[in-house]
Amino acid sequence: MTGTVYKSTGSWYTVKSSQGDFIECRMKGKFRIKGIKSTNPIAVGDIVDYELEETSDTVTGTIHKIHERKNYIVRKSVNLSHQMHIIASNIDTVFLLVTINNPPTTPNFIDRFLVTAEAYGIETVLVFNKIDTFDDPTLDEQLYLQHIYENIGYKCLRVSAKESKGIDKLKEMMIGKVSMFSGHSGVGKSTLVNALEPTLHLKTKTISEASKQGQHTTTFAEMYDLSFDARIIDTPGIKGFGIVDMEKEEISGYFPEFFKLKEQCKFNNCLHKDEPNCAIKKALKKDEIAWSRYNSYLKILEGDDENYRTDSYDEDRKASDETRK
């Protein structure tokens, strides 16, 4: 039998059959997926083959095959630095939820996520949430970020799950697709899913006033069928986003604005740091490339995974200013 993984708890997997039934399944032995050193060989969104096992009081399943994935998105494992954790697979669109100060989402985090999505061929839309809470300085910061990413070519939405602003436009982009919501804890992923589909009643928590950080409400990634012909994968909040399996020479290719110019560099293997006649550095000096983006590139290039989450947007901006000098 064949089905789709809707929930993963690490040991048990909820699989939806082609007939619409949900079966609790386990893995049959260990899966070794070619080319992937992952802490979780089966992820939400996977298409799997399984066999039913009946006992006196219940019916469960055993997964024995994972179908080839059209894509997947990964991050560095929290505890195992040389392995990756597959967040979800077979995704049409990722909606990365961004909040300016409640909690802060830094450009460095955004860029790391976008680079990984580019590398695995997944469309990403930036969703600036909680616009109902903005004062004038916060609005300026949000519009500045939106300007940067729209100029690069990324789609951006401004929403308020609390006041249902931008919800209809978001729904339009999700119809007929498998979408994933991602972002830090507290950016409002579960609240936004509830705004899209109030009958789900997903658990939500308020932001910690002491740390201005979110509290985990989603423990495991889980897919939901929505009433408007869409499916959404809600994921646990991500503190940081470590980059995995990228050679230094290929990183700039996942920055679309760098990729357009890199052939104009004097050297084919230009890393856009100290090399002469670098097209990216020339564009940077003309403010044709955002300094925050270049700063993120340098951090990824240098393997700065220990500090990939800063405490505030201002710290990322300060680092960009220092780089510019």
C-alpha cells in the first residue's frame, strides 16, 4: 500500500492512505538513503509504501520503502553537526514567517533559509506577520526588508493573523499546493494556520516578555488538509539555521543577485572577498546589492554556524555596517 506521511514523532509515522485512511506506522529496520546523512530518514511529505499489521485490538503499518522525493528542505542537526535534519519533503511552496521584534527575525537567518531553499529547488515566499503590532520605526524596518527581497525577486506578503489581514491573498497562493510554514518560535505559524482554518484549533502561546522569544507549541512537523483544496505542513520553531553540504564555490550561486553578476568577475572561482575585479564587490559599492545580504554571504562562507542567530535585527545591521567600512 502507498500513502503520504502526515506526521513524524521520530519513532511513529502517521500515514494517509490513497483511500483517505490514517494509519500509524513504524519503519522496517533502518533506511539508508543514498547521499543523505540524516537524523530522520522519513519526513513529513514523504510518499511511502507500507504493509498493514493487524493485532487483536488495532491496525498498524510497517514502512518498507520511501519513494523518490521531488525536493526536501534541510537544516544542520542540532546535536550532530555533520548530519542534517530533513524538515519536510515534496513541498510546492515554503512560507517563511518573519517578525521584526516580536520575536526578532534577523536578515542573517532569512538569508540562510533562502540559500538552503534555493539549493533544494523550493520556492520561498516571505510572510511578514504581526503587522498589526507595528509602530512607525518597526514599519520602516519591515518595509526596508521587503524592498530588499522584492528587488531580488522574492515574493513578499504582509499579514496579520490576529486581524485576518492578508489571509485571503495567502490562501490564493496555497490552493492546489503543499505548503510549509517555517520560522522562529513565536512568529505565529500555528496562529496563522488557525486563521486559515479555524476548525483546526492548533495550540498557541504568547511571547515571553523576559526574552522576547517564542515558546515552542509545535513539537513535531505535521501536515493538515485544508478546506480550500490545500495542504499545509506546520513545523516546530527553528532557533538557528546551520548550512550543510555546500562547497564554498557554490554558495554565491544561491544568492540570485550574485548569480546574475558572477560571470562578470575576473576569476571563475571568485569568492567575492579579496579578489580583484569582482563584479559583486563593485555592485556592493554602488549599493546595487544589499550589505545585509553580503554580510550573510560572508558568514555562510566562513562557516559561522556558532553564531548564526543574533539577538536582534540591529546587530545584523551593525555587522553589515562594519563589513561596509
